[in-house]
Amino acid sequence: MHPSNQLEIVGVAEIAEILAIPTNHVSMMISRMTIPEADFVINAGRTKVWLKSTIMDWAINTGKLPIEDMLNFDIKRGQLDK
């Protein structure tokens, strides 16, 4: 598989980094169901993971993405300019 075609999977720590919030806030959002349902559940149902695109789409559409990242988001490419 070509690297650009690989799926990017994120967990709580990566979501916290994307949203620039503490990991315990992400955990709270999961328990309150204010974040999208996990794309996959692994580790005998104990670990939830998401496609990065799921989280990015949700964060952009709900205004959860930090403003600095929103300003650097390339709509045409569907990704952040770094």
C-alpha cells in the first residue's frame, strides 16, 4: 500500500493533541458521547480508536479544532498546511 493511501488511526492521546486539550477531557467527551463514535474497538473491547479523518471532519465541522489550525486548514486538500 502506498504511504499516502494508509489509514491514520488515532486514540485518546492523539485526539487530545489534535484538539489541544488534556487527555482527561477527551475521555470525558467519550463518556458523554460528545465525540464521534469510535471507528474501531480493539483489545477485547477496551480500546477505542478513530480514523484521523473522522476526528478532523468532526473537529472542523463543530469548531473544536483550535483556531490556529482552522486558519491553516486547506479546504481543497482536506488537510492542515504545515
